[in-house]
Amino acid sequence: MERAESVERKPGDHAVTLLVVGSEAEDLFRLRSICGGTGWRLHEVPTLRAAVAHLEHNAIPVVLCQRHLPDGDWTALRDAAYRLREPPHLIVWSHHAANSLGAEVLNLGGHDVLAAPFRVVEVVYAVSAAVRKWRQQGSSAARLQQQVPAA
């Protein structure tokens, strides 16, 4: 098995909590194994409804979401996430991650697509890039708010 320790990570990427939305036990086990070597904390929920409830009360930079969920799919989660003040970056996974899914996810506002079974390098790269992008967007928004003159 590949180890996450062998993947170069950028400073600050480790101090985050990721939301994992899915119900496939083998996929969840593999994500736990991969992320355990990174310092990232995982919060796991099995359904779209539980994911939306969690996102409404927690600032989460990255969501890893199974393509199909028991009560919806990744696009419904994306729609709910877009209504948040600081929407997370969405990484979708599937056992059938064809090029068409990649195009769909990217065209509809997702961050990336992962094929299961997961490869350590791909997961670490996708999540690290999404965390950095989320932080940069937060920093940009804060700078813009500071530049707005008081009325």
C-alpha cells in the first residue's frame, strides 16, 4: 500500500477537517488510511441530508463526495454548498470515473474527480490543491472587505 508520508505536502495543509460523504465501507476505509498519514481530520457522513446539516454549522474547506448517495447525488450537495457563505471545494469520487464524469464535475463547479480505488498521490494532491484554493479565496474575500470604505 502506498503511504501518504511519501507525498510532499505544503505547510498548513494538514490543519483542516474534511467532510467525507459516502456509504461505501471500502472507500471510506481507504480514505481514512490515506488521510491518517496527512494530519487531516475527517468527518464522515453517509447521506446528502447529513452532509448539508454538517456544512450549515461548520466551515469545511473540502468535501469528498461519492458520486451517488442514498438520498441524492453530488450535484444536490453542490447546490446546497453554493448557498453557504464560504462554500467548500467539492471533490467527487466514483468507481466509474470516466472522462465524462470529470468533464461534468469541472463544468458544473466541482474541484476535481477521483477514481476509486484511490491512489494516495491523487488524493493528497487533489485535497491539498483544494485546501490551498479555499484559503486563497478566503484571503481574497477578507482583503476585499478591508478595502470597502465605511459608509
